[in-house]
Amino acid sequence: MFKLVKDIKSKEGIQHFKRWQLFSCKWFSIYLHGIYKEDLDKHCHNHAWNILTIILWGSYTEKLLWCQDPDCFDENRRWPLDIAYRSTDDYHKILTLHTKKVYSLAIVGKRGPDEWGYMMDDGEHLNHLEYRKLKANKS
């Protein structure tokens, strides 16, 4: 059936996100995303691949940066059947879930040359592993 490939829980065991692989070939992959919690990180993140998402169930509001200045952003409410394309250069975060859970279909291209990460307050990209280390050192 479907293969669970990502399962993110908080330190307290609260479910945040699940990703199931539905299909994969050398050109693209299709995933089902289960989103159970808004993004709690302060900064917006990008993805390691170009991604097209279709909301299947639920609704959320996201923050979408449109330049490298963290003050350049829009907030968008995403509804069922809403389609969005994000390149590896786009940064976003889920601000609010309007339903207890959101399911989306995600069609992704091949991984880009760079690792995904976060847009910091100074407008610089920080690799996700370095970001986690930084967060761990602050707590």
C-alpha cells in the first residue's frame, strides 16, 4: 500500500506531520501529507525540491515570503482543492490550522542541489541541520 516516509512528533510526543509515498519514479514523486500542527519554528522554510500541492481536506493559513527580507510576506488561506506551486527558492510556514488536520497531495520534482532550510532575520538561508543545532543551543 502506501509507504510512511516521514513522521514528525514534538519532544512531548505530539503529532505534527506525516508523509506517505504514493508513487515515485526518476522524474517525480507523489506524496500524501498529513498536517496536524502549525509550524512552530520562528522562521519560514523552503523545500529541497519544487513542489505542487493540492489541499484535499482541511484548511490553513500560511505565511509566504516574496523576497529575502523577512518583512516581505503575504498571508494566504488555503482551502480544499486549492493548488499551489513552490520552487526551492520559496519560503513559507503554516501559521494556523483552521481544522484539526489537513491532508494534501504533494507532487515533487527531483531534489535540488541545495539542502532545504530557513530564511533567517538577516535574509540569509540557514541549512535545516544548522538551524536545529542553533535551536537546541538556545534551549
